[in-house]
Amino acid sequence: MRKKIIYNKYYEKFNEFESACMTFFRCIRKFKAELETLITDNFRAVGA
């Protein structure tokens, strides 16, 4: 979401930003392949 909605973009009004966020989540399937590259199952406890 940050890369598609927030990064290098300016929204004049909050409702424009809100609309862009809602559109992203409504169309999230369009970004499935890209999201899968960001998700990993290699978790490690930090400081444990």
C-alpha cells in the first residue's frame, strides 16, 4: 500500500487519500503477485 498509495504522492484533501486507500483494498487481488514477493514465512524472535 505504501508503494502504491503513499510513496511520492500528495493528496490535497483527506477524502482523496481515503478514497485511494479504499480503492487499493477493493482491488487488492490485482496486486497478489507483487504482495506474495513481500511475504515470507521466515520469522525469528528478536531479543528472545
